Amino acid sequence: MTKKRYVCTHHVSDSGFTLAETIISATLITILLIFTMPLLKLLESPSYSQELSVLQFFTFIEEEINTAISVRVINENLHIVDSNQREISISKYGRDVRRRVDYQGHELLINDIDDFSVEIENNILNVSITDKNGEGYNKRVPVQTGFQ
């Protein structure tokens, strides 16, 4: 007669996480996030939109002056007469600078401006702008003799 042998195997399930594993994982993720957040702030690029707006505004003013027949400054407003005999005025309007043709219309040239000033001295038009952040910009444009 042969004896039957039985082997008892203990089956362990590997399909779950223990509390210790979960705490270690949460700790590692927290440490990674703590170091990642300052690095992401370093990657943020500064916004140059206001500077680009001012540069575009100055380019527009310079083009208007270069094609003008006459340029005058009256009460901190720039008055230009173009080759079509239209009177173009550029002035501060609230927190914006606007352009009007023959005292009609309303074209915004630049927004969020705290200060806008123009003056002509020694055949040089000096345009100064201070934006909402207090940053000052200045452009000097030569004006032909007799344009004041």
C-alpha cells in the first residue's frame, strides 16, 4: 500500500498595496512636487506685450511724422496734416491713446497708459509714455524745419 502525500501550499496575493507602500509613494510624490513648483516658475517667460505695443506705437508715430506736411503740438496733443490734407490728432483718451482723423472716428493706438506727453523742441518731436506699471518709454523723432 502506498501512502499519499499531501502538500499544503500557502497562496499569497500580490495584487494589493500595503499601507507602508502607499505612505512611501505619497511621500515621494510630495517631495517631487515641492522641488518641481519652483522650477516651473523659473521657466515662465516674462511678458513683453506692453513693450511690443509701445514699440509698435512709436513706429506708427514715426511713420505718420515722416509722411506729414505739417506737425504741431497743441495742448499736449499731436496734430499732423498728411498729404491728403487731413488733420490727424493723436491724444490721450482716458487710459488709452487714440487717433482721430478730421476730428472724427476713434482709433485706439495703445492701451493702459498712465501718462502721454508730446513736445517739439529744436525740430525734434519728443514722445513720452508711462505705462500702468510705471515703466517709462521715450521716442525722439526728427521733424523737418517749418513743421512746428
